[in-house]
Amino acid sequence: MSNDLRDKYVRALQTTEGGDPLSRLARAGLQASAMKFSGLGLQETAAGPGLNFRLADPANGGLIAANEVGDFLQRVQKAVARLAKARRARLADVVKLLPLDFELARLDVAASAAGSIIVDLQPHSSVVKGEPGELPRGGVSWAEIGAVELVRALPEGPEDEESMDSLFSASPVVRRAVADLIFKLPNPRLDINLAVQRGTGERIVSSLSAVQAESLRDRLNIIREEREIIRMQGRLDGLRTRRQIFYFETPAGAEIHGFVDESLVSVVKDHLDEQVEVALESFVLRSAAGKRSQRRYRLIEVAGQQSQLPPGSELDEDA
């Protein structure tokens, strides 16, 4: 791509730096162009935070009905608000959502195209006095925090079985948010693609086929048993950052892996390949048919720092 074209693109972004609705709409349009024409290498330049989702119905030539787009947008909003509230209030699970929870993590539609919606993740809500709604440092919105958590919980593509498996080591609220997204869809044949453009310039993507969504629905119909908290000393052997999977070598030399939420990712990075004390939530999954899984793990404490999503209640049937 020529430097002249890149310079024009940068100047166009600079003219949309305002926080008013028209500036946000124009900025979202430019970001959509950067995502659509990925070969031009503009994603890092279009660094404003935003969430893009694309839906397609292969059985209908890729076309989807307007009501299906509207329904899915509401599902995304509910999942993002739920995850944001869990991080804000430091809860392992969030069953009930209040109007304030939606307002603090509100998604504003900024642009749309055929089968595609882009929502704005800029901080914009004032905080109600007395409520735990103070924005985190660095100008990151609760909407961005919730959107990142949601997209990271889903697989990157059809071959990403490791992420599908890791989801069942996640905290109850993460599994509940995924259920918000895929349970009782009006059209279960939809292929779903999500992409988050963070304010830092990082871009995270997920792709969930209709077949994978059906598999997730079956797998989420489970309960946990034999739950316990285990503390041990060992070596942090690895981290799959974008999918939030940790790898840990036990004192006996065996390697275990499981889910780590984003609030602990930076701590894990700082202690990679080091001996460290950790706390793990250990459990076995049992399906409605009685089939038991291998033991699974979620990292809830590293070197004295606790997860913002502590151990808690289970995913209820009303998810």
C-alpha cells in the first residue's frame, strides 16, 4: 500500500477524533473499511475501540433476516453487560441485570452493512453516585472490557477445539454470557464472527460456526461436582493469551492447563517459567446423561494476586 494512501487514511481518522455521535459514526465507518480490506494493513491505524459482528446463514445464500440481526445485537449487549458487571463488582456469577448495568456497558450502533454491525466501545456513561461503576484507569470502557472477555471466550475458528474445551474451565459468568449469545437462537443455522478492535490497537477475533454453537449448547448443559480449591507450588509453563489458557507444571512434573480470566493474564505473563504459588479451582463436569469429564482447572490466584472473578455459584438452568 502506498504511503500516500496511508497518510490520507490517518488524516481522515484525525478529523473524527471528537466524541460526538457524527464523529463516532464516521470513525466507525473508517474502522469498518480497515477490517474489510485487511490486506491494506490499516487495522493498527484504526485504533479506536469497537466491536464488529457478522452473521451469515449458509442455508440461505449467506443472507439473514433483519429481525435476526436485531435479536443478536440484544444478545451481545446482554452478554457484554453481564461480563462487565462481574468485573466491576468482582463477582463469579451475575444472574440479574439492572438498567444501570446496561447503561454502564452500553453498546452504541455506529455503522452497519449487509449482515454486519459495528458498535462503539468508547467510554460515554456518567457514573451514578454510590454505585460501583467507576471506569477503570486508562480510559477503557466497561463495554470494551465485557466485549474482550466475550470474544476471547469463543473459538478462533473451526479447528480451535482447545478454546471450546477451555470454556468449561471458565467462571460461571463467562459460561452464562456465552449462553446469552447462543441459547434459543431464532435461527440456529447462523455462522457468527466477532472482532474487537481495542483502544490499544490490539485486534481479537472469534469465529463460531452453527455446528460449533450446537456443540456448545450441548456442553453447557452440565453441572460441576467434586469442587475444591487447591494450593500448590509449581512452574508456570505457558500462556495462550488471546484464548486465556494457562499451562502449569505441578511439583510431580505433570502438566495441567485450564482457564485464566483477563484480570490475571498480566500476572501470569510476569511469572512465566518461574516457580510460583497458585490457587486453582478444581472440578469434574457431569452431563445431564451422567457422563463425567476429566478433572478441570481454573486459575484463581497467582503469587498472592486474586482473580477478579472468584469461585462462586453455578450456571443455573435459566441461563
